[in-house]
Amino acid sequence: QVQLVESGGGLVQPGGSLRLSCAASGFAFSNYSMSWYRQAPGKEREVVAQISTTGEITNYADSVRDRFTISRDNAKNMVFLQMNSLKPEETAVYYCKARWRNHEHWGQGTQVTVSS
């Protein structure tokens, strides 16, 4: 069955870094564009970064540009989010999403807490 499993979240101090991973299975991963979203308590889910099927095209939310990097490995069916210079307000559950035409798949999320 379709699965997206995020990992790599945790507690990090402000200014620190984390690398999130998302492992995909059960669908043709290389056909899907991939995204990372986050949802903070009491707030709507927002897109953080997107990457095209080949990885050639990436897009970022203004708030994370130049600090976060999205990448993918189609041979391993994985997508990553390198997060640097993290801020307390970026505490949230981070989700990966796969999208192809009208098909969407979501992971269960991984908690990122930025706190001293």
C-alpha cells in the first residue's frame, strides 16, 4: 500500500539544524512532485518547500528560503528537507506530500520542536 514515512524530527535549539527524511513506497515515486508542509499548533498547514519529479525545480516559502533545502533521491524513493538556522516559531509537525495529477499522498508527520 501507499506509504510516506517521515523521520528526523526532534528537539533542537534555536539556530540549530535538522534533516528530515521521507521514505516513500507503494507508488511510482519518480512520477510525483514532492513537498514538505508544516502545521504549528493552532495554525493552518502551510507549504514549506516543493521539488519537481527530477529535482531540477525547487520552490520555497519566503520564510525559509536560503535556510532550508529540499532534495530527493529517486533511486531510494526518498525526499529530504535540510533545515538550518531554525527558529522557535518553526516548531510544528512537518509532513511530506506526494502529488501527481489528482493523486495525493500524505505522511503522518514528524514533530520538530525548536526551543532552548
